[in-house]
Amino acid sequence: MAFSADELRVVRRALATALNPVPLQDEDVQDCLRLAESVDDAVREAGRLRAFLLADLTRYREALPGSLTGYLELLQDALGAGYDPAADDLAALRALRDNPRAAALLERCQVLAEASVRARLARLIQAAPAPVSPVSVLPASVLPAQAVSAHPAPRARLLALPGGRAADEPKRPATPKPPAAPDPAKRPAPKPSEVFPPRRRPVPPPPPEERAAG
């Protein structure tokens, strides 16, 4: 994308204002806005042209080998526009390596593909989380004495939860309690007849007749 002389003057004024902030006139502000809109239009147009170019490249690749000349020209234009060759392009060029132009493009595409893979791997490595310190994953028996606290944290008490395994077991009948022994202090006082039993009356002797008969 190339700027005209007027657009370059607008860019120069915008850069000078960015380095030395000063109030801008309304005309300068409008020029900057028009330049920004023109740049946005150019970017959108370049995106549309790139999409058309890639679509044509796919159609010519699918029509190989009859479309060899057109495919090589489109591929060369796409590479100049920043296109990363795909696996299908490398496979097609390997099948056409007997053609000197195709062989040269194959070497160029292999270099670009390798650089693209390395760039993607570098971005993945940078985005990966930091590795965990090995000290945090080793058991306490392997850690040095400084890493193990001399006073371990107290264990939390285990509290029984309501319910649990005891709630599933059937209830057992309650064991009857033995009768309580009578308290000697609470026994009733004995009656006089129990303490002093009545005297037996003396039996009278038999009459003399019965004694003589005996």
C-alpha cells in the first residue's frame, strides 16, 4: 500500500503531534480521520483480494496437472503476498518436481513451511504455563530437612455426621433393666406382733381316769 503526497503530509503531522502533543486544528483532525478511513478500506480490500487469490489457487491445484502453468503463477503470487504453503501445495509440487519451475517453488515452499512450523511452536511454548517446581511434587521423605516443617500442622478432628452407616442398620430392642434392689433405709417399721410373738397357752393335763387307763 502506497501513500500519496498529501497522505504523507498528514502522517508526518500526526507523528509530530504524537511526539510533541499540541492542540490540533479542526482541519488537521479531519485529515487524520480521512487517512485512517482510507487505510481501513485498503486493508479490507487487501483481505478480499487475498481470499479470491486463495480460492483460485485451490481450484487450479485441484485441476492439476492440466493447470500447471496457472497454478505455479498463482502460487508464486500468493507466496509474495505472505501465504504459508499448505500440505496440499507441498504434495502437488512434489508430484511436479520434474518441472524446473515447480522444483524451485518446492524448495522455497519447504523453507517457508519449516519457518511457519517453528514460529507456531515458539508461540505455543511462550503461551504454555510455567513448569511446577520439583520441590512441590516430591514426597516429604525425599525433601531436605529445611523443606519439612519441624512442627507439622495439627490434624483436624473427625466429627461424626448425622446419619451415616449407623442410620442404615436396623434398630435393636432395648435391653430391659433389672429391678432395683429395695433400699433398706426405706423398709417399713416392724409391727409389735412381729417383734413380740404371742405366748402359747399351756395344755391342761389329762384327767386321772385317762392316765390310769394308760
